[in-house]
Amino acid sequence: MGASPTADNFVVFEKVQKSYDGETLVVKDLNLSIGKGEFLTMLGPSGSGKTTCLMMLAGFETATHGEILLDGKPINNIPPHKRGIGMVFQNYALFPHMTVAENLAFPLEVRKIGKAEREEKVRRALDMVQMGEFGGRRPAQLSGGQQQRIALARALVFEPELVLMDEPLGALDKQLREHMQFEITNLAHELGITTVYVTHDQTEALTMSDRVAVFDDGRIQQLAAPDVLYEEPENSFVAQFIGENNTLLGKVESIRDGNCTVSLDSGETIDAKAVNVSAVGDRTLVSIRPERVEFNKSRLMEGAHTLKAEVLECIYMGDVFRTRLRVAGKEDFVVKTRNAPDQARLEAGKVIELGWLPDDCRALDA
Amino acid sequence: MPGLPPYASFTQKIWYYAFRVICGIVFFFLIAPIIVIVPLSFNAEDFFTFTPEMLALEPDGYSLKHYNDFFTNPDWQQAMWNSIRIAPMATLLSVSFGTLAAIGLSQPHVPFRRALMAILISPMIVPLIISAAGMYFFYSRVGLQGSYWGVVLAHAALGIPFVIITVTATLVGFDRSLTRAAANLGANPVTTFAKVQMPLILPGVISGGLFAFITSFDEVVVVLFVGSAGQKTLPWQMFTGLREQISPTILAVATILVTISAILLATIEILRRRSERLRGMSPG
């Protein structure tokens, strides 16, 4: 049993495992505490176990092992309809035979709330998502974005303390998606509800969440705030899954003061921060963000190692230039530079020297 | 049906018209025997043929006497009431059990669902005379032979396959996340079924029910085996009427039954369109 409920562990997964066939574990030993009012995103590729976790929390799947606690109480034996958790489904799951207002009134009706109060709450929920005039319509008469708002309003209308969202924006176009991301986070923070959000879209995860749990292979690979996740990935999966990253394979030469030198498979030596390597001789995957690569030698540390690079192509993207280079035998090394007057343009065929601050280059597990 | 495209070859043109002729013949053979009954049932004479007066469209050639006979003859009236007592009860049982079976068999985790489905649908596939003979021996053993409930149960068994098939078809398009959503919103399984699942599969339930009703209402083989004189239904009376007294009253009854069937089928179609509109599958 877990500790007494505090603000930090409103939802707790304790050593949770899930297997559908009794052989392979879809979720392997999950431990996770979600604070009250927190917006936590479960991010991962498909098949990583994130949706299964959400379904276990909603009560549609049962944990094979372990305990899930909500507000300090174990909920493994509570059926879904008694959990009082709001949920926004991937396909919205609006009841097609009911009007929008009837959809919203449904959770209130089954809770035996009086007609006057019900109507008041439905009206407020519709106003909250700016759909006040649509109460009499049927879901089939609404656009995707409007259905999305109704699904959100329905999940919130009975004032649950915890709301789950299963890739709710997947079916919307880019512009609407960005707008809804903003609206959902605002609503969640305004109402102070705890939100567990599942997505495979990393931009969504980074822009919306207080914390992101990166799932892969049934485990949380890293659980951190978006900026930490981006700046300080703890392993090579996270480094490659979140944002763009240049990776180089090599072997640890020396470790000193948290930094290390790595000799690449192509023969060059570079500096890196020792994150996930423990001993000299370890295989390592070093990762460096495209926007942290430096061409200007004067900005590098004294005695910093540099690499020779040949410019292969330079793509104009408006606000940035995306330059592809041949570095250490690899042809997919990408550098992003701001489109600013002080930046030198790189032309194809040019050979330059590049380097980075050791803090920006992370030596991870291979 | 699109017209013939300008590049159609000679064989394609032949086939284009041959296809229409074949369709016409098929329709003729299916419908003509039914249509011809309708004017004949208004015959003023006790014959099964068109009289010269009828062909000349003289009012004297037509009368409602066979309808009159149907509504006054105690044999026909008894038969009609038997049918009216048996068919709705058999339909009710078919719909209840058939719907439950369809819902159960559409759950992916049910073991042997294919085998169970085949068994439940078998009354539709097994020759009726075999089912009837089987029921006769079985019902005699358990004391249901010759009783009202015996006929009702037998007809319910014949109607269940229709309900299972139509309800299963509606369940295929049923989004399971809707039941999850209902549960998540706080509805217990019974409320979820009544408020969410049932309204959405209702068109399937009703059309299955109508088929079950028609099956029972038109059925003669099983009732001959399982029923006794007390359960003489309309089709049974028609059957004996044909053999023993050859009265055109049969034509009047047939016309009434055809009309009822047509109305019921039209109802099915209207319901189907309504459900499609509700689900947003076609523009309202």
C-alpha cells in the first residue's frame, strides 16, 4: 500500500504490470505518481504501453500485477462507472442518437442530478468550450473540431477531479490542433483538474504538459518536465524520440569531472558530457541537437575538439536554415542556424570545422 | 443505372439489353403470382378464374363477398385469432432471446462463438420439415405437443435466426467506445444497455422482430406437426381450405396477408433509413 495521499500522489501506479496473453508484458513494472492538478502526458510510439496505462486507469483494462491508487484508495476492484474519472476518447465517442445537450446531460442524469441544476451545468459546460448555440444539434451535424469540444465538455461537465485524454487531437488539422492544445491546457489549469494525456505527438507533449513520461517497450524511459526532457535526455531512446538529434557512435576514451572524450568509429575524437556511460571503453551513442552545433571557433572552449564537415545541402526554411553535412562518415548530420544577419550562409561543397560545448553533447547508452 | 457508354462494343450492347430482359422476367415470375391474387379476391363468383364480367371491368363482376366470408365464418375467425395470439408472443420471445444472443456472440472473448452462432441459426438452414418432425417428437415427450406454448416456442425458435442476423449486422457498425464512454460517464451496465446500446441497435432489433413475426404468421409446416386443432392458424386454415373446400376466401386472406407483409417491409425500410440518418451515414 502506498503512503497517505498528498498533493504529490493523487494518482499512483505501483509496480503495475499488464499482459494481454499471459506471456508478453505490454506494461513492465510501471511506477508513477501524478500530483493533484498536474498535466501529465504519456508520450511514446504506438505499442509502447501508454494507452494500456490510460485504459487501466479508466478501468477498461485490469492490471495483471500491481496496484493503482486514486486519491490514496486502490481502484483495481472498482468498475469504470464508479471511478468518477472523466475521459476524452480518441474518436470522441459522442452518442449519435442524442443531441449535444443530451450527451452532456447524460453523466448528470445517471448521477440523479435535478433537471434545473442539470440544465445549468450543461449550459455552463457548453459556454466553457464556446459551443453555447449548439445544444440542439446532433453530433453528426458538427465538424471534427466541434465534436472535439463537445467531447471535452462532456468529460468535464460532471466536475471530475481527474480527466484522461486518449490522443484527442489526432483527427484534427494542424491549425485547429494547435488552437485546441492551447485551449485544453488553459481549461485544465483554470479548473485545477489533474489531467493524464496520451499522445504520440511530441510537439503536443512538450507544449501542453507540466511533465512528460516517455514510454517505450512498456517502461517509462524518462519522466521529466518538457525542457529537461529536451535538453537533458537520459538515454538514447529519449534523445532520438524527442526532437531532432544528431547521433554518432563511438567508445569512451576518458571520463573526468562529468565530461568525457569519445573516440568515434570513424577515428575522430570529440568532447561530450558523460550522462549514461560509466567506464572507459564503454560503447556510447553521443547525441547533439542541430541548433547547438557551433561553426564559430571563437565561441568554443579552448582546446575543444572539432570535426571536419562538408556541406551537402542547405535548405531554406524561412526562420531557419537546415544544413545537411557529412560528418565523421555520416551524411545525415543536420545543423540548424537562425536566419539572422550575423550568420554565415553555408554553401554546398564548402568544407568547414564544427564543434560544440561539451555540455550540449551527451554521451548516452549505445 | 448508367446508360450505355459510347465506346460499348456489339457484345456489350447485346448484354446490356439482355440483362434488362432477364431482370424483367425474374421480377415477373416472382411478383405476377402474387399480384394476380389481388383482383381475383374481388371475384363475384366462387371461381379461381377471371370471369368475362371482370375482364370487361363491369362493377357487377366484383364483390367483397369473400372478404365478408372471411370476417364472418367462425373457422376463419378462429384461425385469425389463433394467429394473432401466437405470432406476437413468438415474436417477443424471438426478439428477447435473439437480441441477447447477438450481443453475447458479438463479444470477442466468447468461446466457440462461431459454433454457437451456427447452431442458433440452423432453424433457418435445416429443412423445415425436419425441424418440425424433431420438434414433434421432442414436444410430445415433454408434454408441449398440441399446446399454445408449444407452437409459440416452436415459432420463436424459427424467428430467432432472423433476429440474430439483423442485430449482429447492426452491432458490426456499433462503436464499442460508446459503451466505454457511457461507463466512464457513470452509467452502470444496465443503464448503458438501455440508454446507449439499445437505441442504436433498435432498427436491427425491430426489423429482426418483423421478420420473426412474418415467419410465425405465415408458417404452416411446424404448426401442422406441433399444434392441435386448438392452435389452427391462418396458414393452416388456408392449407386445409385449399384441400377440402376450394373457396376463393383463401384469395381474400392471401391479399390481406400480402398487404400486412408489404406494410411491415415498408416499415423496416423506413426504420433503416432513419437509423442511417441518425448515425450520420447519409445526409439527412
